[in-house]
Amino acid sequence: MAEMDWKHTIRDLKGVVLDMCGVLYDSGEGDGVAIDGSIEAVKRLKASDLQLRFCTNETQATREKFVAKLGRLGFDICVDEVFSPAPAAVTILKERGLRPHLLVHDDVVPEFDAVEKTDPNCVIIGDAADNFSYQNLNKAFQVLIGLEKPVLFSLGRGRYYKEMDGLKLDVGVYMKALEYACDVEAEVVGKPSPVFFQSVLADMGIQPSQALMIGDDLVNDVGGAQSCGMRGLLVKTGKYRGDHTGIKRKLSEGKHDTRHWTAAPEVSGRSPGCIHVIGRPAE
């Protein structure tokens, strides 16, 4: 049964979208470390007739620095193949004439160099790491609460991610704090936003049903992809946790078909057992 489901999933596949942190590598001291089999998997996918893109909520560096780091780990990846929230946010800011107050990591600030930031009329929050101090969070709160119509952008909404020394709180935790304090709902830029996934599909020129998203986050990777009509596949690396019962229940209440989740065999050079479940898009 599992084999039949897997064959059905890949039958009309024309493109693969890979999450990065937790799927290709674990971040941490220095450049981090590549996950076993991931470098070979990328090579085999690039050698196939499938289109390949990389979709990440990484906001601790510019795309250029991020790709350079992955190159040092042994990955052959180009900047144009990587989709991340900061460049997408810049496009939105320019289209809407917004001037952001930034609560982001120092290394991603250059992504916003082309945007006017004086007299801010919105707040952008990303994975600021050590910049998530009380003082900085309170400043973001003061900017938002002082606006007649508060606008909050969050570069992703993850709860946590994995580094080499353990799990770390992600931007979604701090996003929720600002939402609660200012009685505002954040606009999420990045996974699981449908607009973010659709931009990747448009770049590949394929339909959602022809694309497979592979990630370590059941909600933002698999669930986000399914909400766009893509197929989703969860790996047992990165932030993967063994018991997703509660999250699966929440997803099943939405547009995500959890009835067909099943174990998958070896894929693209990854060792058997690395792949946990497949999620078909809801009918």
C-alpha cells in the first residue's frame, strides 16, 4: 500500500522544492554540518529531469551569504534557486509604500538597504536571535501601538528550529507576543504563506499538483504546500518530533488531507527511514 501511494505521488512530478535548515544541514557553530546523504541527494535531483528550487524561512543572513555557507558545506546551489522571506518582503514594502521598523538579525539588514526606513509605518520581525531583547521587542511594540492602523509583517511563523546544540525558539513565538499586545494579526511572508509557495511555482512554470515540497516542519512545509495544492513530504531530520498527533488533528480540520499519510521508501539518495510521511493535497 505504501509503495502504491508513493508511486502515485511521484507519477506526474515535474518539480521538487526543498526546505534547507533541518533537511540539508543543521545550523550551529561555524557553518553548521550537512545532514548525511543530503549533498548527494541534491546532486541526484539536479542530474534528473526535475526542476529544483530551495524554499527557506532563513532570516539570519542575506541569500548571498547563506548560499556561500552552503557552498562551503559542499552543496552546489545558486542564489537564483533560493526563495527566502526577506526579498519577498522588500517587494511588498515597495509595492505598498511602507517604511519598516526592523526587528531582524543584523546579518539580514542589508536585504532592506533599498527601502526607506525613516518614520516607520510598519514593523517587520524576523529570526533576530540575540536581538530579541526586551528593549528591542518593546521598541517594536511602541512603533506598532503608535500607528493608527498597525501593520506587522513576520518573516515566517515557525515555533522552533534545530541547531547542533538543540532546539531554538523561532520568530513565531515573538510574532504572537506582538499580535497579542497590539491586537493585530501579522502578515506572514515566507512559509506557510500561499503567496510564497506560488512564487516558487511560478518561477518553475509548473502547476501545484506537479510539485513536491520536502521539509522537516509538518505545518509550515507540508501543511503550507498542501494548502496550495502541492504534495508534501516530511523528513525525520531537523526539528522532526516523533509525536505529531495534535498538529495532524489541527491540519485535518483545515484543507490538509491527512488520511493518506504513509511511510515512503528511499528517495534521491537519502537513506531509507529518513522520509517519514507523504501528504497528498486535499481533494
